[in-house]
Amino acid sequence: MSTIDYSDKIPNNVNLSQDRALQRALEHWQPNYLAWWRDMGPEGSQDFDVYLRTAVSVDPQGWAQFGYVKMPDYRWGIFLNPGDADRRIHFGDHLGEPAWQDVPGEHRANLRRIIVTQGDTEPASVEQQRHLGLTAPSQYDLRNLFQVNVEEGRHLWAMVYLLHRYFGRDGREEAEALLERRSGDRDNPRILGAFNEKTPDWLSFFMFTYFTDRDGKFQLCALAESGFDPLARTTKFMLTEEAHHMFVGESGVSRVIQRTCEVMKQLGTDDPAKLRAAGVVDLPTIQRYLNFHFSVTIDLFGADQSSNAAIFYSSGLKGRFEEGKRGDDHLLKQDTYKVLELDGGRLVEKEVPMLNALNEVLRDDYIKDSVGGVNRWNKVIEKAGLPFRLSVPHKAFHRRIGALAGTRIAPDGRVVGDAEWNARVHEWLPSDEDRAFVASLMGRVVEPGRFANWIAPPATGINRQPVDFEYVRFA
């Protein structure tokens, strides 16, 4: 007898109830997933009733149903966007051919690698954020954290479905390994560096969900172009949920800035020491957090020149952001792109084959998109009549991957020596003192409608509910 009600426990549009092989795989994997959630999911929250959004179908009425649920009982579903029987591959060497419904044998290893790498980021972020509920600045924010967490869990399910459905024994082993790695673990860390960083406080969380989840948006958009149709359809649906994660980050940072500006005007000062004494995060510290999270995130796009990126594109596995809107030949064999390198103590641009520079193309698209939110944060400061402005640092700043790894580049793009870097690094990146101060502000506020002193309330609540709605019912 099956132990899972496939129409209720795992909402899906992949005909799960009729696929016995897939059922057996998931019946083995699901208990391990729930054990991982109990061990590594949001700490101390297993019995909370949380006002969460659950996807039960891909249509507008079904993908966002709200109600109270205990997170271990959340219905992590499996959804693919509706298919197009006539869909064609629209880039690379297979341009114009029908999209693949099964994994082409010659691309099996690369597709598995792509899916595993994406899948590994999902539980990693839950692990990074597992302690944050203990210091939530409000019920509203606590609920948003939990929403992000359960949807990262659903995105893991989405990748595990592909591994189980299309990759046989290898896929099942990879799915188990996704539950065995741990963020920051010395012996068995997560695959990508940014997902082994700590997320110790809510300012870090908001920066992470703005910058790092935005990387997720761009990676998912590139995978949504894939010639492997199940991957493309899966990631397109994931993007509907990823938008909320970025909203949490952008609005969260905006509210921190708003509260800081209010106190700056009340006290008539921009002195960081006085503002810290008043219990808010000074704007220079916010800039340093921004610099850190931006620089760590753009490393996620990989080396500026990559033969793997060229292979993934030419093979039709992973396209560019908004591939269909680009006016070139979608083969790129004759095209070039400019990348940066250090030459004689200065940064110079170098023309390289575009196929080898596709990581840099995606990184530059991401940077343009990131600047938009930073400009909106600056509107908050401008509206308060204050002269300070936040900025995105130069893309060569604080890099750990590619040709620019380890270079000493200031946020304004100047090449600097070790002496200046060491003297000014704490002007540019958060110091231990900065992190200790931000940590000192973190204290749990759970009364509906109340907010910690360092953050402003949101303008509106979730799903047309009031801001003081009871978003979390505690055990």
C-alpha cells in the first residue's frame, strides 16, 4: 500500500499517482527529507501554525492558496509550467530542433550536474537561515522567513523530481546527497561558496534575499531556456515563487533604511556612533553589508571565461537571460564579449569569444538588475532629505573566483596596494565590530503589529491582511 496521498500530500501536475517507479523513489526520499527538515529547518518552529502560501496547481487560482499550516505538514508540490508540444530549441547547435522530452544520452552528465548544482542551493539557504526565527523583528517578518524557507524546500523537491524521474539510480543517489551536505560544513559543504557563508542576522537575511535570491532568478531564467523541456518548465514555475523572496529582501532593506532615516532626522545627526546608541543601523554599515553580499553573490556566476558555459550553451542545456529577446544568431560562434583582467597594475578590458564569456554576460545582466533596487533604496533616503547614497561596488571588488580572484580593488574600481586595502577594508566590508553591533539589535518581537526599533513596519500586510494580523500562532 502507498503511504502517501499523491493528490493531497504532494500536489502535482506530473501524474504522480500513476507513476509507480517515481512513487517508490519519493516514498524512500520523503522521510529523509522530513528528517532533514526537523534537523536543519527553522529552529524551534515545528509546532507553529504559520499563515503560508501553498501552490496546489499552476493556474492563477491554485498557485497561491493561503492558510495556517505547521511547516512539517506543508504540502511541497511538484509543478511544471504547461507544456508546448511544438516547442523548439532556440539557441546553440540544436537550434530549431524539437525540445527534448527525455535526457539526451550525450548530455546526461552535464544536465545532471546543472540540476544538482541548482538543487543544492535550495536546502543550503534553509540551513543558513535556520536560527533567524529566534530573533525575528516582527510576526510579519517571521512569517516571511518561513515562507521563503518552505518555498526553498519546494524548489528542492522540484530538482529532486527531475533527478528521480529522468536519471535513474544516479539521480536517486544525487537526491540523497542533497540531504547529506551541510552549509558551512568543513568536511561536506554545499557546492557553491556563497551558500556556505553564515546568515547570522536579519540585515544579512534581507541582503541575501535581495542579492543572492536574485542570482537564483537569473540562473532559473537561463535554465528556463533549456532544450530539456522538463527542466525549462520546472524552472519557469519556480520563478513565480522566487519573486517573493526578492521582495522580502528589497522591502526589508528599505524598511531598515527608512527607520534609520527617521532617527537621523529626529536626532539631527549622521554620526554612526549616535545612531547606534539610538538602536538603528547607520547607513555606512548598510553600505558595507551591501558590498559584502553583492560581491559574494556575483562570484556565484562563475569564472569570467568558462569552457563549461560554452558547452552548456552550444549543447542547448542553458541559455542566456531572456534569450528569446536577443537579436543575434543564437549561435554566438563569431561573437565576442569584453571581460576584465589585471594588467600591469590596472584593470583593462579584453575581447574574448562570447561563448566562453557567457558567465560574464549573465553576471552583467544581473548587475544591471541589482542596481534598480539599490536606486529604489536611495529614493527612501532622498525622500528623507538626506545626502547619503548607497551604491553597488565595482564588479572587480572582493572577488574570489575567476581572473579577478584575490585582486585588491576598491569599491570604486581603483586598483590598490596591500597597505591601502588593509587600512581601509573595514570601510568597505563589515568588520567583526559591525557584525557584533547588528547582532546586538536582534531580539525577538512576536506581538502582532509590533516591530523592533531598528526596522519600520511595512506599508501593507500579506494577502490583503492587516499589518497587525496574527501571521504566526505559537504552540
